Amino acid sequence: MHFWFVGEGPFAALCLEGLNRLLRPADNCCLTRIITGMPTRSGRGMKETPSPVEACAARLGLPAERTGRLSQNEALLASLQASPPDVVFVIDFGQIIREPFLSTPRWGCLNIHPSLLPRWRGAAPIQRALMNGDIQTGVTVFRLVPEMDAGPVLCQAPVPVGPDATASELYRTLSDLGAKIAAGGLKSLSEGTGAFTEQDHANATYAAKLARGEFETAWDWPAPKIHNTVRALDTSGGAFLPLKDGGRLKLWRTAFLDTPEETPGTVLRLDADGPVVACGAGALRLLEVQAPGKRRMKALDWARGLRLAPGARLK
């Protein structure tokens, strides 16, 4: 059995690392092609930055091919028709996959999706699960169809979500587990025991791409809502609170507490781990923050630098 890997982003890079570790030629399963997107350009001189998948392939000593639009890559299309792989993994790739890719491989194109489909179809399943306060998520290996994340499922595995779990932690957990069950799924297909099961489309929910306005929080929100937003966005640039001078206080780590009602934004006390601030419901303990123009730091150090005391108002 031989398979191709198509991907770009950080979740795809983690999955590639796992699949490369688990699927070996000795097990009659060979990764024969890695395809990724074109590099981005930024900074002075518009320096090239390869995709996370290309960078991962380089670390693993594997060749990676860059492509623009898949549908316009004549050499790749010719290779697909001349020597079809058994499977094409397409993960965290910013292009819609169409024919002939969907049906030419023996078992089609498979995706490792970090949710328990049909829940959280779409671009930001990990973030939406955390922002929603879900206590369980998981990973799904399914076959691509023209409709987004709606294809039949090969295998799934659930994962509990702790109250302080972050997106960065779930990326690693779900990519590792996804690679593991994907390897098992390929083995079952090659042995003739694997089967695909249709999703329950009536129960589908959608994980929309993050919007710029969703990164801003406010003290009059309930503390769990702020906390869930903070942990959901720790890989996306961070949640923040607007300051009266127009700056932003980034929130990197928090914890929420049940406390008597107090005016939102009031410092209730300074604990050993950080300041405790009243919210619209409950309170938030700030653990790690980043003030404008500063590095990330322990929230207690930040509070001491401002000489915050109980009763102070944060605006």
C-alpha cells in the first residue's frame, strides 16, 4: 500500500510526523509523496517562509513538493492517473479537493479531523469546542466528498476535555491520536475488515473560521466565557481585553472561580498565582498576561508592577 500526503498547516504537520512514525515500508505501507502549498512571504525583504508541513518534512528528511492550485498542476494530475496511490491524506490544506483526486485513489482521499464528526465540521473545530465549553471532543478519520467534512467515517476516537485544556494541548493530543487511528484504519482497509459509515447529517454542527472580533473579551462577561475564549485562542494570537488608552492586555492563561457578585473589573485580591478579578458572573484569576509592548509574563509580576491592590478597577 502506498499513500500520498497533502497538507499545509500546523495540525497537518503534526499528523505527518505521527503517520511517518507509525506507517513504515516494513509494514507494507509507504509514504511516497508529500505535497504542500507555496511558501508565504513577509517581513523586510519579503522573506520566504515554508509551510509547517514543508518544514516538518525537512526535519524528517523527506522531500516535499510545492504546488499552487492542485487542479492546475498538470504533472501531478498525470502522475495521479498513471500510478494512483491507495490513499491520499488531505489534512489542513487550504484548497477545495475535487475530482479526479476524490475518486482516483483506491480508497479515496482521507482526512484526519479534530472533532467527533458530525459535530464541529469546518475550519476551527478545536477552538469552537473550547469556546463552547465542551467536556469531550475527539478525532475522526473520514473520506472526503464534495460537501465540507460530510464524508463517511472510517474510524473515530473520543478525548475528554479538562476545564483548563488549551488549543495547543489539544492540537498535539488529537494529532497523535488521529495518526494512530488512521494507521489502524489503513491496516483494516488493506486486510478487508475496514468499512465506512455514513454520518448522521441531521446532527451536524459547524465550526466557523475565527473572526477578528472574537478575540476581544470584556470583564462583564461571565468568567467561564472569558476563560474558555482564552484557552481556545492560545495558538491563534491570544484573546485580549481592551485598555482605556487604546492598548490591549493579552490573556494567555487564566482560571475561573465562583465568587460573590462584585462590579466587573474589580480586583478582589492578589493570590500567590495572580490577581483575582470580578467578572459579570464569578471571577477570573489571571495567570499569564502580556501588556502592550511587553513580553508574556506571570500575571502576579504584572500586577505588582502596576501596584494593583484589592478594590482597584481594571479598565
